[in-house]
Amino acid sequence: MRQALTLTDTQYRQVIAFCNTRKHTQRDQTIIHVSFLAGLRSMEIAGHSIGDVYDHTGAVRDQFSITGSQGHRAKAVTLVLCM
């Protein structure tokens, strides 16, 4: 099985900059950050809302969970976010 391609640092910055041109900047940037930094797949991200990552003040939460039904894992996993 081949290794999946990943973005270079330059490509990552370009994608984040592109998100600034979109209507839903925070949502789009959150999807890119969570995918790139936590290594989540699109289906794992799709099962979450912005409120799962950001608290009511807009600060990034310390952690959030992925249930087995939200991803390819057999059981729930808690991700610790260090931003």
C-alpha cells in the first residue's frame, strides 16, 4: 500500500490563506487544521461541529472525542489539541 501524499509547509500555508477568501473562513480553516494536525479523515471530521473544537468563547478546546461510528476506529478516541 502506498503512503498518502501530504502537504508541504508552503502548501499548507497556501490552503489556509485560501480559506480567508471563503465565506465560511473559520469553518474551512478548522477543517484543514484538524485534518492536517490531528491526521483525521474527512468522514471523521464531518461528524463534528465547530462547537466540538471551539468553546462558547471561541477558544480552541483542549480536547474532543471521536466515537467509533464517526471514523474508521473500532472504539472512541479522545484527541488532545495543542495549539
